Amino acid sequence: MTAAPPRPRPRAAGAARSHAPRRPAPARQPVTGNALYSRRLKIGRLLLVLVLAVATLKLIAVQTVQAADLRAASARQSTTDIRLPAERGAISDRAGNLLAFSVEARALVTNPRLIASTKGAQAQSYAAEMATAVAQATGQNAAELFGLLTSDRGYVVLARLVEPDVATALRTRFKEIAEERREDRQYPAGTLAANVVGAASWNADERKLTGRIGLESSQDNALAGSDGLRVVDTAEGSNAVIPGSTRFERPATQGSDVQLTLDSDLQYTVQRALSDYVTRSGAKPTSSVVVLDAHTAEVLAMANAETFDPRDLTNASPEQLGNPAVQSPFEPGSVNKIVTMAAALEYGVAHPDDVLTVPGSIRVADRTIRDAWDHGTERYTLTGVLAKSSNVGTIMTAQKVGEERFADMLTLFGLGSRTGVGLPGESAGQVPARESWSGSTFGNLPIGQGLSVTTLQMAGMYQAVANDGVRIQPRIIASTTGADGVRVAPPAPDPVRVVSPETAQQLRTMLTAVTQDASGQRGTGPQAAVPGYQVAGKTGTAQQVDPACGCYSRSKHWITFAGMLPAQDPRYVIAIMLDAPATGTTAAPLFHDIATYLAQRERLPVTAAPPPIQTLVAP
């Protein structure tokens, strides 16, 4: 059994309370090293979290809100894009004679406000000195330059194009003058073939030469090349390039050189002959001449009566800047009669010696067609119908051919379609759609009315006859040569068989009768004849439309001539259009002048025997 704990003894009454001694409070223990480390670690962690939070917020702001501004500022301060300009390609003729090329140049610019602020009271005299120096170096007006230099402007151009050494000399003397790199387009031949070559001028926005008109425009992509780029480091607050700091470089690709089929000597001769003849005849400046190689259809000359200086476009009118030889269609008149004759021979409905009884007029639907001269019933051979240019006889022949076959022949000769020569603004001319023909249409088209062609299209028609019946698409670009030096010729055009070689030969023989001048057997164009050679060609006269009445004019005509030399082995095709010359003018003498020049220059073999006289009027 477990013993009970002892019970305390009761305190005696009156006995004093005894006080037991209190236990002393425990002494404060000193902080140990581990505790101190733990406390500091907590504080450090807290501070680190705060710092990281602030850094994270700043990083977010830099990478999002401020990113674009900071990148732009960084790029401005540390890197610079340097444009590496591509030199524009040259344009030359078939012999390599330069018609257009570029040289390096400078533009001189300055800040008049800066001059005024830095020179103070001396600004006026300093500006006068600068104006005089620039005027002497560039040939400009000193007073005009002084006006620019004293204007309240922050940027003025003192000279648009100067040679680099001139710019350096002026900059050395006047620190306020800055220079901008330019490219100066040179046209050493001046107005020669300007309507074909065109012009290029400085484009301030793109900081490069840009083609404005002509081949300079249509071939701009090839001529311009591609600019290069160099990215470099620059000193902060400066455009000074840090040596060896190139980050990226793409070299410029120089523009391609374009070689044309044009013959500069022939172009000059044709251009001058046309201009003189237009002046003498009173024709409009939209008159034009085209000379083709008979076998390749290369354009050897393309002249317009009015041209311009590509070095001074500001003084050229819109009419001067055009190229009427490919842009201005006209009614061809009787030169178009070879379509009717080609169809008649090709389909076998008529032959050169067939005799036609031709009355003075013929009725087609609601129209009466007459010849250009009054006559009673005549007996003309088919050759005579062509050589004397009988409208009545031509329509009689066309009726034998039929509308469908005639329409097909128009297409084969390329009428109503662009030639694709590669010149800007080329017109397709106009041929009424077959389904739109009225009853009288077939009284117009066979004699060259009611449709329109360009001088180049007209030349192309006769090129087909000269080339044994095969029409070749005319071309004026011989080749392009890139920066790699590789010369590339355009793809050869697909030939179009218009008529058989036999038909073409018959047509050429018939066309020689146009230039014969025999008693009683005279054609309409003996002035086109060249002594010692057989010439095949056709005269043409077409009435122009009088805008006042919407009817054919009695006084204004298109006068045409198209032909080839020599007739039986053609080398050249020449097409001429005179716009509204004086009444009685013929284009045959101009053809004679151009053909004579070609025969003499090329030393074409002379035919000793005179050409045979063909029968035009049957007994």
C-alpha cells in the first residue's frame, strides 16, 4: 500500500508569518552568433527582394514602354546607315556611240540663318563674297545667289550640279557650304534621237536619277541598278565614322548599259532631212520617219520633226517631249492598199497583169467612192490600179477577196496591235472590230480610210513585203550589259508569215511601177526614184477629220510614203508621214533623199539596166 504524502503542519496561532526567500529572476542570455546571422540573413533577403522587384519593373519599362525610343536613340548615337549609290547605266547606239551616260557631281547647299547668327554684323558682306565666288565658279547670277544667302531660311541650294573639284574648292574657302552627292546625266548628242532616248533627272526624294520620258523611263529599272548599304559605328554626337566599325555592307549593283539598234549617222541625216522638208512644206511638227532593217526589223532611225534638248526639259513643251512615230496614229490612205493587193494575189483571185474595167466611181452601200481624179471608164491592169492608186479599182479587187479574208490579212499585217518595240506610250492604232462593220465599212478600209496606224506600224507592213512575206516585230533595244559584263540580247520575236515569198516578190515588182515615169504609164511617185536602183514603194493621201463638222476636211491631209530599197533584194524599209502639209505636197522626194543617202553610204550595187516599164493602162 502506497504511503500518503506528509501533511503540512498547521501554523500556530499568533505566530509570525515566515517569509521564504524569493527565487532570483533568470539572468538575460547573451545573443549567440547563430542568431545574429539568422537575423541579418532575413534583412538581406528582404532587401534583395526589394532590389529585384525594382529592377524587374525597370526592365519591363525599358523593354516595353521605352523600347522604341531607346532603340532609336541608340541607333542614332552609335550606328549610321550609309547609302552606296549605284551608277546609272549608259545608253549607246548600235556602234557603241554614247547617247546618254552619267558623271559624278555635287550640289552646293548652305544655311542662311547660320551665316546670319555666326557672322553678325559681317553677315551681309560675307554673303556677298560667297555669292560672287559661287557665281564665278558656276556661271550663275550673283544677285540671285545673294538673295538666297540673305533669306530667312534654314536650307538653300546654291548650285544643283557642279564638278566635285569645284565643290571642294568652295567648301575649303567657305565652311558654311556643304555638298550633297549627285549624279549628272549627260547627253553628248543633244537633240539627236531625244524623242527615243528620253531624259532622266535628279529625284531629290529618292536621291538618285530617275527616268522621266522615253527609254530612260521605260528602261529605268535596268538602267538604275540597285543602291548598296553600309552600316557603321559613329562617334556619339558626331557623324564621324569610327575606323574599322563596319557592321554590315551590301555593295551597290551598277545599272545595266543599254545598246540600241539606232544608227547615229543615219538618225542625224533623217532627222535633219525631215525637219527641213517639214519647214518647206508647212507640215506640222508631228510628222515622222522610220527606217527599218528589211530582214531583222531593227529600227535604224526614228525621227520626229520636232524634238527637244534632254539637258533642258524646262523649256520643252509637252508636244516636243512625245514620240509621234509610235504615239500618234493616223489614217494611212493609199499606202494601205498593199493589204488588198496582198490578199488578192495570195488567194489567187487576181494577178498583176489582169485587166480591170474601172469606172469613175463605185457604190458601196450608201456611199459613192471616186478616184482622186475625174475619169471615165478606164482599163487598168491590177498593177496599174496600185501604181495609179485607183480607189475604185482597189475596191473592186477587195470585193473579189471578200470581207473575211481581207479582215484576216489586216491582222496578219499587224494592224490594230502594238508592235511591242519597247518604247513607252506606243499606240495600237485602230481597226474596227469585224462584228461592228457596217455596209459601207468595206468601202473605206481597202483604201486606207476608217482605220489608223502609226508610222512604225506602216513601216512594219512594208517590212513584211520586203522580207519575202515574213513580218518581224520591230525592235529598238539591241542588248543590255549588266554589272557582270554579260551582254544579253532580247529574245528573238516570233516571225509571222503574212504572204508567200512568191506573193511578196510579185508585190515588190508591182510597187516599182509606182516610181516609174514612162509616157502614158506614169505612177504616182516618180519623185521617189533613185537613179541606178529599183525602188518599190507606195504613195498615200488621207483626209483628216475637221473637228468643226466631224467630217473629212477638204484641205488638211496626211501625206504618206512607204517603200524599200533595192526593190528585188531589199535592205532598208522607209516609212514617212507628213501631217497636214501644204496642198499638193508629196512625201516621195523625202523618200528619195533618204534612200539616196543609204545607197551611197552603204555602196549598194548599182543596176546598170533601167528597170522594166510595166503596163498600167491597157490598150
